Amino acid sequence: MPSHAEPGKGSLAIVGLGPGRREYMTPRALKAVAHADYVLGHSTYLEPLEPLLKGKTVISSSMGKEVDRAEQAIDLAKNHAVAIVSGGDAGVYGMASIVLEVLEHRGVVIPVEVIPGVTAATAAASRVGSPLSGDFAVISLSDLLTPLDVIETRLDAVFALGIPVVLYNPKSRGRPHNFALAVEHARKHLGQTTPIAIVKNALREDEETVITTLGEIEEHEPAVDMHTTVIIGGTESRIWRMGNDVKGIITPRGYHRKYLY
Ligand code: SAH
């Protein structure tokens, strides 16, 4: 990965920064940021990188400006080492696709690398046991870029499979009702005792987790916001207890079908 590249010798790293704290960023992601002359991203993702940003040109922007940010990153990357950062994994509801699409449309030929990060699904899962041990599905409830009827068709299809379903973007001010819609679809296919985990700010300072069930989810709905990932268990998922404490959710991988333990 060239640093301080010569004119015409730029490079572009599309970097997944993981859920938040530095210790959950990969060494590769940190190296890409360290080598960059320009770092672009949303301000919340840039904050934990502060000590690494000295001497670099930092371009922070707000949500909803992703296309402008992608275009700017590509223009700069023609002659400079550029890192464009995204929370979690850059390829999961992140910046990677828009950057690659713009690159493709413009026919720009430069070295480009997508660097993976810990995505919210696995970050959240790790805080509540092992709810995603086998097949699972991921759906975003944001209808900013996907029409709501498409989201509903997908919700219906994945809940019908009885596998755990991870909901990204479960709620925001602009779309407060999409979470209730998802719950309605879940109830068509799953029992009221189906375990649910609500994980807010996974692996960040102000993390909060709630373990509940599909039958009682309405009581906990206020805990769901745009910083939250919700995991709705599948037909085999169960609440995990240690002593009398509810610790999380286990979805057995299937070892019990083959082994005695
Ligand atoms: N690229 C990101 C996802 C961006 S979409 C990734 O791979 O994780 C934004 C949504 O991700 C949020 O609305 C929330 O549902 C989820 N999210 C991101 N970081 C999170 C965290 N630390 N804790 C809980 N949910 C998170």
C-alpha cells in the first residue's frame, strides 16, 4: 500500500473499522489509515482514530453524503494515498459498494483494496452468547435505499425459514414503525417464546443489552434505536442461563445430534 504516493500513483483503501473501540479494529485497517495522506469518513468513525490522524488531511462529512464522499475519495486517490472509512464492515451496508460503483462508472484505474471489519451482526452476537451459530439472515430495516415492500417480502421469507434473523437499522426518527412491522412478520412464523437480543452500541463504551422474547418485545421497544442491532432467534434458539442469571442466547450448532456431552 503506497504511502505519500507520487502524482499519478495514488491508491484507495476502503476500510471497515469495526464496531467502535480501537481494540476491535484489525491491524490491517489501522495500517491503511496510518499510510493514508487523506482520510475520509463520518465524524463518529474518525473520533477513535484521532491519535493516528496527525499530519493527515481529514475530511469528515455527515450521513447522507455518501455519494459525494465516494466521488471526492476517488478524485483524491488518483494522486494520493486515500483511506475512506466505514463503521463495521465497509462491505455490509457500508461505503464499499458506492465507491466501487463510482470507480467503475468513471473508468478510473487505481489500486483499490477493501479491508474487512467486524460487522454489527457478529459484534452484537458476541455480547449475548452464541445466537448465530449456524445459518442466519441479515436484513436492514432502512427504507432509504430499499423500498419498504421489498424489505417486507424479505422479512417474511427469512422468518419463514426459522433461522435467526439480524436486524440492522431497526429504527430511526425517520422510520419509527419499521421495527413493529418486522415483529409482525416474525409472529407469523415464530412462537412467542422465541428469544430476542437487543444490543445497543456493541463493543462501545455505552453498550446496553436486553434479552427478551417475541411475546414481550413491545415492553422493550423503547430500547431499540439507530445504534442498536436486534437478533431474533430461530426455531432452535434458546435463552442461555448461568445459575439464575439470563446471560444471552444459544442457537445450538447441531453437535447434540451427533455427540453426547
Ligand atoms: N457497516 C456497518 C453497518 C452500517 S448500517 C457494519 O458492518 O456494522 C448501521 C446499523 O448498523 C445501525 O443502525 C445498527 O443497526 C448497526 N450497528 C453498527 N454499529 C453497531 C454497534 N456498535 N452496536 C450495535 N449496532 C450497530
